Amino acid sequence: MAITVLRRTAAAAAVTSLALLLTACGGEEKKKEDTGKADASASAAAKPDVKALSAAELDKLVVEQADLTGYQVQKAKAGQVLNAGDVSADKAVCEPLAEAFATAAPGTPGASAQRKAIQVPDKKTGSVDDALGALAAPITSVTLGSYAGEGAQQAFAALKTAGTDCAGGFTVHGGGSKSTVSKVTPETVTAGDEALAWTVTSENEGETFVTKLVVFRKGNNLAGFSTLSLGGEVKELPTAVIDAQAAKLR
């Protein structure tokens, strides 16, 4: 098991009467035009210009150590952070899902913030088995992105489409590595204004991994969670992490 764990560690989203008639019609058209302009103005007033939060503002909203019990929360290092532009898929429709899978904020966020939440094993005796168990502990990468306008809704809709159209698999390129996703299975989750979840089975350097992937939208923010174990299969969604993040976005 030690060798397997180490290998996984390395292996580690636009005429008079006629004239009178035309005049009357013109008047009606003008009324329609004016009404149309009024409706458009009312619509614009109903949808104010939504601006994305800054990276500094997101850093105050993303989950931290104080928000979670039983987890070690770390700020992602610069080399561990991927942006949507750093990730691609062999099928265009799958790119939003590939971005979320690679822990990047999908679509075109104005800013993003990342954390890693590592589940701490209950038992700590200092034995080799405990050490291996710690290496195999589920790691949840949390990515919080903020979007301008309708960006969050559009990114979420694209993810929903990708989850259906890419269920049979796709290839992800990002961070200098390649992963082959063989299956995307939907899961059930409730969070934020709308939420999606999947179990993603993939292969990287000959090793098979099972990842729990969750994305929820709250207003113009998207929160993504990618949970992986370097020493075994992840069997549950990271509910505690999801709930903690959802609470900070209320």
C-alpha cells in the first residue's frame, strides 16, 4: 500500500385615405416603438450592472481553518493555482467541466480564490498505518470565483450541459499533465441558488482516480469543490466543506 500511495502522490470549467391609414399605422408603430423602448429601459433597470468581487474580497469569503473542524485548511500556493485559460479538453463542450475538474474557476471570472481542505484522520498513534492513512486522507480543493454580469449563470449553465454531454469521458490538459476521464456520473447535492455534483473517474500515468466534483452558484459567485484521495477511492461528497463555504456566502 505504501508504494501505491507514494505512486499516487507523485502522479501525483439581437392617397389621402391611404396617407391617413399610413399615418395611423405610423402612429401605432411609433407607440409600439416607444413601448418597446420603455420595456427595454425597465428591463435594464431590473438588471443592474453586476460587478465581480476582487481577489481580496474573495479571500475573506473563501473557507478558512476557523470555519472547519476536522480539517487542515491551507492557502493554495501560486504553483498550485490553475486558471481557466490553463486548462483545455479534447471536446469544446467539455471544457467547463475540465476546468472545474482541474480546480480552476470555470468560464471568465473577474477574480478567484483557492484553498485546500485536508481531512484529518481521527486516529493519531504515530504508527506507519496512521502515516499511510494520513497520506490517503481526502483532499478537497476549493475554488471560489466571482463573475460580472451574467457570467456566473452562464458558466453554471455550461457546466450543466457538459455534465450531460461529456458523461462518456474526455481528455483534460492542464498544468503540464494529461488526465483521461472515462466516466462522469451525476450526484445529488443542495447548496446555494443552484448546484451540480458528479463522480468523475479518471486515469493519470496509469493510475485510476475517483474524484467527487461539486459546483454551486450563489448570486454571481461560483464555488467549486474537487475531492481526491491519493490512497483510495473517495466515497462521499465533502459535505462539511460545502456547507461551511455556503454559510460564508449567505
